Amino acid sequence: MAPALCAVCKTARALIKRPKNHAKLCKTCFITIFEDEVHHTIISSKLFFPGEKVAIGASGGKDSTVLASVLKTLNERHGYGLDLVLLSIDEGIKGYRDDSLETVKKNAIDYDMPLKVVGYDELYGWTMDQVVETIGKKGNCTYCGVFRRQALDRGAKMLGIKHVVTGHNADDVAETVLMNLLRGDLPRLSRSTSIITGDSRSEVKRSKPLKYSYEKEIVLYAHHKKLLYFTTECIYSPEAFRGSARGLIKQLERVRPSSILDIVRSGEDMARLVPGASSSGCGCKGKEDAPLTAEEEEVGGGCGSSAGRPPGGEMAAMDRQLRENEEAEGLEIDVAKTMASKQEPKRELPIRNSNSKPTTQQVLGNCRLCGYMSSQDICQACTLLEGLNKNRAQIQI
Amino acid sequence: MGDSAADDSKIPITVDFSGGLEILFSNQRHYALSLPAADKDGSPSTIKSLVGYLLKELIKDPRQDLFVLDGHIRPGILVLINNADWELEGEEDYELQAGDNIFFVSTLHGG
Ligand SMILES: [Zn+2]
Ligand SMILES: [Zn+2]
């Protein structure tokens, strides 16, 4: 068959078929449009302010590599005035991070950005290898995930940086929406759709500039721009994506590529109906970003997708909901107003709260042990550490 | 291009694996292969034929389902034919030409 021509420039050969709208694009037009869309997300969600110091959570993988490349490009093209730094976490898994850290070091040179590497051992006194030695391979993704989320914030803090961006993409968000839908956990679903996490109460803000970018396009962007990235399965979770929500997402994409963004948008729309929930999303709709702690973020960030809800998460979620239910009192009215103003048919959607009605008010505070922002007395990481340290003490006896 | 279908000579192509797929193929990213120009039934070799060949001859890792699921390329693996998305080229039914480069890249690994 004759090669298709690019739908934009109408001269070059089309090499990409966009999953979101089936548009056929040449390499140059694809790269431009991909960058323009991330720029649009950044501007409409007001992610940055001029002169802001921003740490890019860098794993050496495709998402964070593309994020670093795109942010560097956009920062220069549009004069964001950002001071960008690469921030890497070393979980202490022999043979896993060694190579990927080399990739990050190469990225630091290529993108001319300073690099800071923070180890689990210096943050927690435990490498992941030691954690696995103690608790076995089952459930270690939970530890890894909880530790990693704090590690980025703590690393940023060490650098005096108040904003960490991560490479979470549309597939990641869609996966989280689906998993929480399957669990019937609408409050968590709504939080997971937020583009910004953390607020004035937290020391470090988190955001996901690639939230609307398809994983497929991220891989193609890396390929066509010849970006160097590193891939390996986390050796402790090689089966992570089998039979998972992730697998389901990919199958849906194969049948109907727009599914992924449709799920993300659905998640955002459902979020607006959940008490105290974020709406986030493209700021075009003039929504506000809701506060939430970084530790509520569910997406695994490179360690596969099967990481379960961390221990204590149920209690934390319940505590938060108690608080949110109180704060959310006017929301249903707002939603009704919004709907009316859009001339949409009036609907009543019952909101099911799995928890009892509010009895106490939870105040977001700081972990008693480490000072990290937490809705509980002791944060998730410290709770896990307590258990680990008890185990270590027993072994030593 | 059906004239050459009956020709039982070989087609030289190159195949690349990336995004973690190379792990399934002896950690080697690039292969130069010579495929039969036609299938047993005489029809021209396609991507589907290539995938059958890869499963039979090249994949060493027992986890074949990370590459092929239910007889098709696993969803989440991108296929580029001479750098173009295979969706623009007829996907599995694309008829291989001498000198083609087929690029398999997984999107499934951590980022
Ligand atoms: Zn073009
Ligand atoms: Zn703590």
C-alpha cells in the first residue's frame, strides 16, 4: 500500500498513529504535538511558577527519561525559568539499580542537570535486599513503594526543593482508576486522578506533567528522539503485570485506543462526585486541585502494578474520609450547579460511603517519629520500619 | 506483490527488540534473519510468519506469553515496520520485503 502522509504537514510520511484520535503523523509533527500537549497540561494546570526549583524523580526508565527531556525542552522553549534537578532513589537492590543509575548519570550529562541519588539505607537504615532477607519476597513491593514515595520527598527536602515531578502517565492513572473502581474505593479513586498532590501543609508538592500522555506515545517519543533509557523488570516482581489491571488496560487499548484517556476522564468526573475529592485535570475547566498527602498516591512508579494497599492504608483512608465528609458538605450543591449551568440533564447519583458517618475530625499533622506529613500519628514508612526493626531485633537475639 | 509469492527463496530482514523484550531473546537486541519468502501454503511471509519463526527458532526464555498472548503479539508491545507503527502497515498481515526492519518494543516495563 502507498505510505500514508502526515495529517498535519501533508508532506512527510506518517510513522505514528495516535491512540487518542487515530491521527497519522510524521516524526517531526508527532514530537512537536507531544511536547505541545505536555506544555498545555503544565500551563492549564498551573504546575510551575517562574524561578521554581523542581526535582525530576528519575529512575532511568522511559517515563522519567522522557519527562526530563520534555521538561528541558519546554523550559527553554517557553521560558518557564525552572531550575531542574534529577533526583534518583537507590532502593538497594543489587543488580537492579546499578545499571539504571548509570543511565540516570548519562541523562544528567545529556540534559545538563545536576543529579542527586538518595539511598534507602541512608533514609531508613534498610536496603530492599535486607528487607527481602527479613520478610521474604511476598509483599515487599509494598515496602518498596511506601519507602520510595517518602524517599523522593525527603531527597527533595535535602536539596531544598519543594516540588517533585514524576513520570506517571495516562496508562498509570487509568490503571489506578480501574483498580480502585474494582475495589469500590471511590475516595481513593478520586485522589488518584489528581495531577498535583500535597498542598501548603506538606513540605513537598508532587505533580505528574505526563498525566495525559499515553505510554505508547512516551515510548515512541523516546524511540524517535533516540533517548537513552533503561529497562528491566524489578527482580522482586517479575510477574507484576501479568493478569493485572495493567494487562486489562493494554487489552482495552488494543480494542479501542481512546479507552485509556476515557478512563482517566471518567475517573476525574467521578472524583468530582466524591466528598472532599480532587478534580484536578486539565485546568481548562477551571477546577481546583485538592490537597492530599503524597503517601496516598497509589501508582507503583516502576515497581510493577501489583503492589497492594500498604498496611495501615485502610485505617488511614477511613480517618481521612471522616475528615473529608465534614469538609465536603457543600460539594453536592456545587456539582448540581455545575451540571445545571452546563445544561445537562439533572441527575442524582447516590454516593456510597463505605464508612460510618463522621464522628471525629482528623487533623493532618506530622509523623511523631520522622516528622513527615501524615494523617496518622505514625506514618506508613515508620509503621513498616517498626515491624522490620522488631524482626531484626528478634533475629539478633 | 503477489508474483513473488511462489518463490521459495529467502528474504533477508533485521529484527530489533527493546524495552525489556531483549531479555526474552538471549539479551540480544539486534538480529539479522533470513526468512522463507513464503509460508508452507505458498502465501507470502508476513509479520505473523515472522512471529511464528521467532517463537520456534529464536526465543530462549520459557516465558513466551510475555511476547505472544493467545496467538497474537501481547497488547502493550509496539511493533514498528521500517520505523512506522504497524497499525499503518496492516499489522500482522503485512507482507515482509527484503531489507525490512521490524522493531518490537515493550511498553510494559517500569518507567
Ligand atoms: Zn508532519
Ligand atoms: Zn514517619
